[in-house]
Amino acid sequence: MFEARGIDATDKAGFYRELAGQLEALLAGERDAIANAANTAALLFQMMPDLNWAGFYLMREGELVLGPFQGKPACVRIPVGKGVCGAAVARGASVLVEDVHAFPGHIACDSASRSELVVPLIGRDGIIGVIDLDSPTPARFDAADQAGIERIAAIWLAACGETPEPALAKAS
């Protein structure tokens, strides 16, 4: 059984449906990307079990720069292609890592992190950032988490007035 904080769901699919509904309500009528990223990070951190970091990195002048997040202080700048976040940008696709210590070039902002899920935010002009989730538990994330967070990314993009990439829009 999937144990989520504050959402009555007996499975991950149900959890992510309800989480998506909560996010849509939370972001309704607000188009500011930073405000929406802050509330999205807070919702993810509060509602998802077994996370030690949830947040955004946003593209600025060709590199990822720390955006709103919940958790311990984090690395401020990540070059494209470096670490899990940079790899997601370089690939233009989500990256799910069961053991960050086995990921070549992993950037250890928090030594307690053991697994990571990064979903790129692909707007009408390309990648504008990523949603990054870290867990102290190895293999914390699976395909259901990836699909759920890709839907969360599509909701955030739409709320901010970005047109989600077709692959992300399908997740919603």
C-alpha cells in the first residue's frame, strides 16, 4: 500500500490524481512562474512521503539556477549535462535514478539523498527548467511516480501560460 501524507489514496495512481487536482486548485488564476513553483514545491514536499528535497531549477543563460524548493540548502548552479538535473535537460526527458551513487557525475548537494527523479519543464520555447525530487531511500521512485510528476509538470506549465510539450500534455 502506498502511504501518502494527507491524501486518502490506496495506490499511487489515485494519489497522483488527487495531488494533480489539489495543484490545479492551488494554481488556479495565478500565472507567476515563481509563485507557482514555490507552491508546487511546498505541496510536493508536504504531501509526498519519503522526500528530503523537492524543488525547481530554472534555465538562466544556458544553465540551471536554483528556484523555489523545500528541503536543505542546495547547489545554486548546475551546468546542462551535469548531474541528474543537467542530464534531464540534455536528454530532454525525465531521469529516474534508483541509486544516485551509481549515477556518473551525480552532484551531491545533500549527502543523505539516495534516489532522485527529475522531470524537465518543456514549454513552447524549449526547456525552461526541471522539477527535482530527492529521497533518502534507494529506489524510492518508479514509473508511476515519473508519470505522476510529469502530469504535475504539465499542470505547472499550463498555469504559467506555457504550452506543455505534447509528451507531457499526454500525461495529464
